[in-house]
Amino acid sequence: MSVSYFGIRHHGPGCARALQQALVALAPDIILLEGPPEADGIVGLAADPAMQPPVALLIYPTEAPQHGVFYPFALFSPEWQAIQHAQQAGVPLWFMDLPATHGFAQAMAAEQTADTDEEGDAPDETLAAWRMDPIGELSRAAGYEDHELWWEVEIEQRRDASELFAAIAEAMTALREHAPPPDLREARREAHMRSRVREAQKAGYQRIAVVCGAWHVPALCQAATAKADMALLKGLPKTRTAATWVPWSDDRLAYASGYGAGVSSPGWYRHLWQCAEGTSERWVTRAARLLREAGLDASSASVIETVRLSEALAALRDLPLPGLAEQQEAMLTVLCHGDPLPMALIRQQLEVGDHLGSVPEGCIDAPLLRDLEAEQKRLRLKPSTENKRLELDLREESGRHRSCLLHRLNVLDVGWGKPLADSNRTGTFRESWDLRWSPDMVVALIAASRYGNTLALAASRQLSERAGQSRHLPELSGMLDVAMLAKLPVAASVLLAAVQNQAAVAADLGHLMDALPPLVRVARYGDVRGTEAASVLPIITTLVERVTVGLGAAATQLDEAAAEVLVERMGMMQAAIDTLDEPLLRDDWLDCLQVLAGQDSAAPAVQGYALRLAFDRQRIDAAQLAQQARLALAPSMPPAQSTGWLAGVLRGSGLLLLQHDALWQAMDSWLTGLGDEVFIERLPLLRRAFSGFTLAERRQMGDKLKHLGGPQARVAASAELDGERAAMVLPVLAAVLGTAKETTQ
């Protein structure tokens, strides 16, 4: 009976290649692998041809899936090669790490304690003990400043791996002799690993292969007693867990998860695994092909020179082969002509990659995931880790169904699709989405499974639950809008009742105004998706009536910040009223604005903006506008009040100034009458008001300033020119233009 220990580095292609060869030579009758024992029952699925790395084991507590942990595997991971060897050789494979159930139970208990005890206990110092970085220590001993470079040279690029694992074990043994003792969690992990080795020996296996992180090898070889190990493991808490395989992605391989190890360049490591020979030539060729596909120049001559430069850099640095750093420098210099933008493309698409793994159909034991897979197939929406733009026409059945799916997923906190801010829902019947799938969205779906076995049922129940917990009217109206978009009639009914109840008792005018736009969208565009929205109109009518009654009082005694908030709400409400296109409500609202525009007690910005809205909709004529401007910008008015009023009037567009000379002249007189200190004090608010103007409007203002007043004004201005002061500018101007000599002559 023999036990062979293979210390590896997670996600290392050099270790994977060496382990593959070592297992073939040893021909073990069982393999013990560092990993969660909860996955023993599903490890056999790795033999399915549909299982394509990168993939991950997901272990999660059934009562709190949000605590789930991923154990990712790439094609070049030593652990994956160990699993594949076991499947091909027909030998059992046991995961031997400390079961995740204990960590889950401790985390859930700590979460409950934190909920009941705000201060909490001080963290256990034994759980935060310092741990030596073995790779760092070995690289420093070998004279390398870059830890990753040492590992890549000595391990990943090694071609003769016959004594590799013996050398790793010897090095780790020497390091652990000088390292501090392991913390409690690590000690328990290693005790459980040793207990699994004893279990395999007791079962009668003759050639036991133990594959684990290199750091653990000395601890597993030491002569610890079974009694001592059992004492460490006794009494650990447990909770119910579940395990499944899920697709993973290249960009997520860079994250520390599960094993606590990530690889920053999975595309490069995959290349090292797949190309044992011609590594540099093939890598640069792939980069050149990528640049050509992006429409960039990448000639064959540049490829040859890039390879030569990378090899020259490796020789200067006394390296056996060019590593990733040499490839990057050579590509940036030759292939990318020093431009970092093409290099960023190579980094994202080649060094990291965009591979998304796959798992066999039905292997994920979660009804919501199966329902999502069916919907993705039916609607031809393939998940991808790349950012993709999706344009939907809601007049088409397929567009409505796709929109419905994405909105339901957002209800369940699965942000596969994000609606773009410029998505136009005001009459074009279109939606724009930014799609990007992330593997950890699986956890959110598993967590939502408690609400139902289909996306529609789960989303409906979750929205209904939120409706019962919320007393915030804008939040409820927003959820009602979402329920209509996601086509969840049951949740919509629950939310409609909640909105009606809350609207009847809500006293905050700001909440009433914030609640209106979502309700208007429901009433105006709900029928695009075949939903019934007529029942929302009575609520909207009530809200508008209450806002128009209370707006005058709410606009008084406001500072500039509060006035700006109210002005924002007035703009959103005006847009909602315009969208709804109900004459009676529009008239009530405009009557309110007309009164507010002449209300001296209102905040200046609110008064000015009300005047602007009423004038744009022809409730106030040009004569009234000019009269209000003369009053608000009179010299007797405090500058702060005049500035606020002007900012409100000019908000959003400069057309008012361009088209009405009376307002222009009133503003001009007011500005010229300000003292220097007052002007500088009020300048930020004026700049903010003018910042909303378009470039064309600003250009027209310049022309208006030039021509306003007619030819006589321009003659008068020229007559007042001080020739002596103007002449003082000429020498400086000549020096700037480089014509000083000609000027003096």
C-alpha cells in the first residue's frame, strides 16, 4: 500500500501537465482531491461530453443560498485533469477538504448574531493569523522580485517534470519549518484531509494519489494521530447543503473563489496548456488575427519581428522562453506601434478571453435555472460574458417576450440585462438593453427558487412580498411599472391595491410627485404589452389634484438646494403630464403653474421655472414674460433672488433668450449692474443655468450679442475704442504669431 502526494498550484498549466504524466505513470486505484466532499455524488458528470470548462462546482446551504461558494475549474487546472483521469481510468475520486457545511453553519450563525447584537464580539484572532506566502518566499530565495515570474519559469514552462512534485514537497517542507503554526480553520482542513487518507487506506486501496495545494503536502505527510485529528473536528456545526455544476467564464477565473486562487490571464494559461511547442509564434499570430478582425493593421512582417523581439527580451533576461511580460512588451512595441488601445484589446480578448463554459442539460438541480435555460432557447437569447446591445421592438411578439424575460430577471436580482438610460419608451415602442451574463447570477436564481419553480411565478411572488413590506409611494409605483413591464398580472393587482392605499394617506408632496411618472408610464404604455392599465387613471387624477393644491405652500421657505430638488420634480411631473395627454389634468396643472409663477413667496428658482413651463405651453404671453423679467431682475431685488429666478427661467434651453429681446435686455441690464464681488459670487449658478444650452444655442447667442442694437450701436462702440490701449496688445500678439521682426520694420 502506497500514498503519493502531488502538491499543485491551482489553475497552473505546468502543474496540470506534470500531474497528468504522473498519474499515468502511477496508475492509482483511487484519487483524493482537495475540494468539497459535498460534490462526491456529482463528480461523475465531468465525464459528460457536454461538460466544457471553464465550469465550477457550486456548494450552497439550502436555507441561505447567498452563502454559496464556487470551486472553478479550467481546462488547464490540475484538479480538472485529476478528475478527467479518474473518469477515464474508471477509478473513484473523493474530495477530501473540510466539508463546506461547517463553514456555512458558522457563517449563518454569525449573521444571526450580527442581526441581534449591533456591537458584536471582537473577531477571533486565531482565525486571522498571518500566513506565509510560499511562492513569494521561494521566488525571493531564487533571486526573483516578481513572484509570478519565478513560478512561470520554474514550473509552467518546465518541459521535464519527472522530479517536479518531489522538489515542490521538499521546498514546502523547508518553508513550513519556519512558518507560524496554521490557524484553526486551516488546521481543521488538514486534519480532515488526513482523515480521508486514512479512510482510503482502511478501505483497502493500494495506490492512493493525493492531489492538493502544495502548501498542504508537509502537513498531510506528518505523523498526526487519528485521535488528535478527530478532536479538532469534533462538534463542528452543520447545515443542509446542495451541490451542482454551473458554467463559468474566463473573466471570473481571475477572481479568488473557492480554492482562494485566481489567474489573471486565463487565455494565456490556456494557450500554454494547448501549445506545448511554438508557444511564442502561435500566440503572436493569434494576436495579429485579432487585430485584423478589428480592422487594424497587423502584417506578417510585424508578427515575425514581434516574435524575434520577445525572444531577444527573454535572452537578455536569462529566461528559457518568452513569458507573458515579454510577449506584452514586444506586441506593444512592434505589433501595436506603441499604441495602448490595441494592446487593451489583446489583453481583454486574448489574455483574459471570453470563453463561457457549459454543463449538461438538466444537471443543475434548480427549477428556476431549468426554466431560464428553456426560455433562453425558446427566445434565442444565448448567454455570453461579452457586452452585447439588444434592441427590442415591443410591437413584435418576440420583442415583448424578450423584454418580459429580462424584466422578470431584474425583479429576481439577476441583472443579465440592464435597460439603457437612452431607452426611448415615449412612443417609439422600442427598448434598448445591455446584456452581459455572469456565472454568479446562478446564485441569485437559486436563492429565488423559494418563491416558485418558474420565473413568472417567482418574480410575481417576490414583487408581491415587497409590496406588502413597503410604505413608500414612489417605490410602490415604480414596482407597479415593473410588474406591467414584466407582465405579472397577479403582482400588478397587489401593487395597484397597495398604491391606492398609500396614495390615500401619503402626505409628503415630494413622494406624490415622484410616484406620478411610473404610474403615467403604466397608464400610457401598458397596452403595448397587452396589459390593462385603465385602473391606474383614477389614482393619477387624485395625485395630480393633491399636488396642484399643495405645490404653492411647498414652494415657500426653501433654500437653493431644496428649490433645485423641487424644480427637478416639477420637470418630471411636466413630462408625465405631457405623456399622459389628458386635457383636464393638463389644464389643472398649468393653472397651478400660472399661479406659482406670480407667487412672490415661492422660491425664486421655482417661480422662474413655473413661468418657463407656463410660457412654453402658451399660458403666459410675451408681455407677461417681459413684465415678470423686469420685476425679478430689478436693481432693488437681492442678487441671490434674481439669480435663482433667472436660473429657473433659463432651465434646459436658451431659446427663450434668443427669441425674446425684452428678457435679453432685462438680463443684460441686471448683469451690468452687479458689482464685481456679487457677480463672482453668483457666477457658478449662472454657469449651471447656461450649461444646459446646446452648442448651436450658444453660437446664436454670440451672434445676437454682436448684432443686438443695430448698426448705430456698433458705430458707437467703435467710436469709444481706446486706440492707445489697443496698440499695447500688438507687440505681444506679434510675438505669439512669430511676426515681431516684420512688425518692427
